Amino acid sequence: VQLQAYGGGLVQAGASLRLSCAVSGRTFSPYRMGWFRQAPGKERDFIAGIRWSGGTTYYADSVKGRFTISRDNAKNTVYLQMNSLKRDDTAVYYCAAGDSTAGWRSPSWRSAYHYWGQGTQVTVSS
């Protein structure tokens, strides 16, 4: 199973970006997918998650109201629409996918995900 994240870049504060993450490889139906980010010198933090079936979403308080996670089941792709970007949003963004064996874990835990993408850099300038 491979995850390919793309869509990062350099933008000014207040701008928008949409990240995408495509899941490929052996037949795999995610239980949930999520986005995490890691700023230099900091931990990798949860920012958004989505149940593949039903589409229930979860957000970190830091992005609630500005970021939206969505998925396209047919394309096995998850998106992260990021609006009103701030300098503090600067980080490497990682997508992740988990199967049902970790279904009991909180979507904000890294241990809820089995597969990780390579990361895409988002830089927000003032």
C-alpha cells in the first residue's frame, strides 16, 4: 500500500491550498484516513481525519473552521482544503491510512494509522 501526497507549496498568509493523497497498491479499503503535520523541531501532530465509510470527520482545534478534509472513494483519494493559511501552518504535511484493526483507536493517534505518505511541504509567508 502506497500513499502519495501532493499539492504543497509556498503561499502568502491568508491564501488557500488543497492537498491530495492517493492510495495505491494492493486492494486496500481504508477504515480511516488522516492528515498530520510536522514543523521543524516539533512533533508530528494530528490535524484532520475522516472515516472512509460514512465520512465522519475530526479536526484539531488549531485548524477547525479553516481546514476541510474530504474523500473520493472511487479514486481512493483524500483531500485537505486549507483556507486562511497562517505562518504557523508552515510544516511538512503527511497523509496516513488505517485499517479496521485500529478502529478502536482515536483518529488523532498516530498509532491509528498503518500507512504513511512521504510528506509535502507547505510554507506560508507573511
